[in-house]
Amino acid sequence: MPAELDIYGVFVPTLLCLMLAAYALKSGVQALLQRTTFYRWIWHPALFNFALFVLLLGGLFAMFRQVTS
């Protein structure tokens, strides 16, 4: 896996790009879960959101590793 991505001559860390993508996905899933009143059953929404972010980031990292190898 490359340590950084070259975006128009600017070297950007791969982890930063994956974190931004995971945050965008988390925001979409969070909005969907709020509309379905799923958060009514969650004890600590902030902790749930952080865990969701970590899971999405891990999934994106694994997919990125499979694609680049």
C-alpha cells in the first residue's frame, strides 16, 4: 500500500484520504439512522458514532489494501 497519494502534484497521506471517506460515509449512515429513529435504542450516541467511524475506516483500509496489492 502506498504511504501517500499524488493528487495533482500534492502528496496526501493515504490514511487522511481514507479518514475523509469514512467520515462522509459515517455522516450518511448517521443521517439514515436518525431518520429511522434507531438512536432511540442507543445508550451513548457519541460512542456509537465513533465506533461506526472506526469500523468504516477499517473496512475502507482493508478494501484499499486489497485493491492496491
